Amino acid sequence: SRRATALAMGADVVVDPAEVSPYEAWRNAAGGRASCVVFECVGVPGVLDSIIKGCERGTRIFSVGGPPEGDHLHTLTAKRKGLNIQFGGGPSMDHWDEAFRAVCSGGLDVGPMLGHTVGLDGVPAALDAARDANGPARIIVVPGS
């Protein structure tokens, strides 16, 4: 369901990593360009390190996930590949303003990103659904609904 959401939001290529390596998919889609940008938003131990090991030389990695307990990273591999890893930092206020204007004007349809809406009594089931890989990308809690 999250790949379907990505397509609805404008993604050109989506990948099921259980079927195809995301790095192989990048090589096929990139047409010979070596470096790429990876957004790590998972926050599960080992994911960032697997990106470091698998990505192309010169890749830029934005890590906004990160497990609370920390992680082990192969920094020598990152150095040898010339990776640029940025932890956090997020967009600038200008970017937030631009995104806000795009949503408010209707220029950016965020509808596909909204999974479903629940009242407070639906939160436990919604959290269970969100943990499922096929669950909704976002859940909106509206008290009193």
C-alpha cells in the first residue's frame, strides 16, 4: 500500500526490496549515473548501515529516522565510498512555507498520504494497522469523531 501511495504522489519508480535490490533498481533507472540521494526514515537498527554498504559511490544520505538506542555504522566503508551522510537538519522555514502554500492552494494533493481517520477509541487498532507494512501511511486522530 505504501508503494501505491508513492505512485499516487508522483513517484516514477517503486521497488519491492524483497523482489529487487533498491540499488539495482537505481542502477537500472539512472541510466549510468553513479550517485543518488537516499532518504532513511525508518528508524530500525541496521537500516542505515545496510544503505552504507549497498549504495553507490558518492551517494548522499539523509537520515531522519535512527533507532533510539543508536546504531553501528561502517564508517570506513562510508569514507571509501565518499558518502555524504546528513543526520536530521530538516527543511528550512522557506521550504515549510512553500509546502504549506502548495497544499493550501491545491497545487499539491496530499490526499493519497492520508490513510484513514479515527476517533480516540480507534487509536489502539490504528496503531496496530500502522505497524503492518500494508497499513496506512498516516492516521489522523480526531477526538470526538
